[in-house]
Amino acid sequence: MLKGFTTILLKELKELVRDPKILVPMIILPLIIFPVLSLVMGYAVNSAEEQMQKSNLLILNNDNGEWDQTFIDYLNQIMNIQVLNNISPQQVIDQNLLANYNSTQFMEIPAGFSQNMTRHLNGESNITTSINIYGVFQGGGIFSDLGSSGLVVYVNAFNRAIAPDIVLTTQSTIINDQVQEGVDPSTLSVLMMSQSLALPLTVMIMIIYSMQIAATSVAMEKEEKTLETLLTSPVDRFAILMGKVSSTVIVAGIAAVTSLIGYSFMMKSVTMGIPIAGDIDLVTLGLVPSTFGYIMLGISLFVTLLSALALAVVMSTFSENVRSAQALVGYIYPLIFIPSMALMYLDINSLPMAIKTVLYAIPFTHPIIASKAVIMGNYSIVAFGIIYVAIFTVIIMYFASKLFSTEKILTAKLMFKRGPKKKQKD
């Protein structure tokens, strides 16, 4: 019933594997994308650990007793510390002492710390004392707020050395130079990261589908030999280019608006239902984009889609048919997948300068960067991304217009060697 199946199967497999347009996007690129992504993640972890080792821990000593010095000496054996006496947390923020001491977190030893320690050790087991931990919220990366969790571990280790549960910890977060009492920085970062997964996935899907549509539009014209007829018609060639790009832009623009509406709805529904440390939620903390932020985010998403469409149109002109056009567009996918997947879990500000420069140079990363920047009110980064991607788009469109103005649009193609063919015997 399946006579000849093995022969046909082997023939088709050889044809597919020998075709670089299939071999590279479907087999080679995944072998590159995920190792590179793992290297970026590993580099981020190592950088976070090195930053923690190099940074200082500020200790605000407002007790000046006996046990506070014991606690300070204990921490001094573990990490680099700087002690400031008789100063409040708000003064640390107002005087910009965190930046001066190269730190993103500090501990406060409150007044009465030593007295309560002594009373507990003298038999009043119901008396406890506390250490107040403050951390700066840095944007929600998975490794950006590890320090506050580590400080709790150190306090618990001090408890085991002295007496169980004698020192309790309270955690607060500094957001835009404002102290939010009772908000754990690490918990807040995990929550923000969980909500930042939706937009990168949406951006990846939108860019890929939009590029496939734009590439198919031109490649189909070449494959069906209708592009020659269209170019000989009494219509300006630049108008043909703009018509093809504009039609896809309109669809992409509608997709950007609908995605933004869906993202806004998700943010509101999630932030209204998840309290943090009591009655405080993300709306109260100011960690939800403003109306202006949504507008900036929408512009960033739109110009990025426009750049992707222009690039897809240019690449499709070097193809012979729809299949080869889609394969050519596939070479851009690593520039979409790697930054998007990396920025789902990482805060770009926590990355080394070399990696930050590479990510900023890739136009498809800017909507993802913008989605986090508008939450923190950092509109300058969003504006830079819009301007950069707009310039990139203009350059691509200029190149496309030059290509459409010549006959190369009909003959241009990228040649891939598929290996030597066997000569047929006469």
C-alpha cells in the first residue's frame, strides 16, 4: 500500500535539508538563539552578583547602644558597610546618599534596638526588636532586587547566632524618591515582571506576522509575474512602494491600537485585584502608565512595526517567490526573539554597558523598553527610542525607494548554493 514511501521520504528530506532557506531559519537559528539567550541571562546573573559584592550597604544607626555595634560587626564580616549615625531614611533620599555611597539599599537600626535585645535575653521572651530594610525599586528585573532578600537572610542568621526570632525585619521600597512603607522590593519586582510578560510576546507575534504579510505582498507579485505589469502602468513607482507599505501599516496600526487596549485592560484588571502588603496596590504606588505614557508606548509600537514592514518589503524584493521571501524574513527573527525574551526577565539598566548598547541598537527592542520606562515615568528613553527607530525607518524606506525606481526590483535576488548537482548521463 505504501510502495515507494521510503524512497520519496528520503528524497524530500534531502531536498529540504539541502535548501539553505529552510535549513538556516528552522534548524541553525534555534541552535544560535537559545545559547545566546542563556549567555545573556548568565551574564546578567554574574553582573548582579558582582554589583552586590562591589556595592556598599548603608546602615543608619539610630540606637547607639551595645547590641547595635554587635550587629554592625556581624554584618561587617559578610559585606561592605557604611555606618551613618542619627539620620532618618528620608534624609538619605533627600541628600542622595545612596548614590554617593554606591548603594541601592540600606538598613535602619531604630532607637531602642539594644534595650529590647537586652530585655529579651534577660527573660522577657515576648519582647522583640526590629531592623528596617529599605530598597530602591529598579524596574522589575528578575535579578534587580535580590539584595533585599539577601539582607533578610543575614538578619535570620544573626537570630540563629543570638536567639531565635529576636530580631524581626520590616521591608519598604523607595519608588521615585518616595518611601513606600511595608512594600517588599523583591515581591514588587516579581509582580511587575509577571505583568511585563504579555507585551513582549504580543510585540513578537505582531512584528513576525506583519513582516510575513509585507514580504508576501511583494513576493507574490514577483512569483505571479504581475509586478512587471504593475511597474509599466502609468503610476509613480514610489507610489507603488508607499501603497504596499501603507496598506500593511494600516493593518499594523490597528493591531497596535488593539494590542494597547488589551495591554491597558490587563494592567487595570491585574493591578486592581492584587494587593501588596496590605491595602497598597500598584495604582497607589504609581506603577501604572499614565495616559501620556500609553500614547508614547503606542507611538513606539507603531514606528517599530513600520520599520519592520519596510525592512520586510526590501528583503522580499530579493526573493523569487513567496517561500523564499518568508525564509529571508526568517533571518531577522533572532533580532526579535533574543531581545524580547531577554527583556521579559531582565531590567536593561541592570545589564553591562556592552549588552545595553547592542540592545538599544536593535530597533525591535524599543517597544519593550518603553513598556517599562513609561511605568517609571522615564519618557526620555521612550522619546529616544521613537526618534532612533524613525531614523532607521527613513533610511530603509529611502533604500527601498531607490530599489523600486530601477529595474533591479525585477531581477534582484539572493543566491544560495545548494550543493553540486549530479550531472545527468546522456
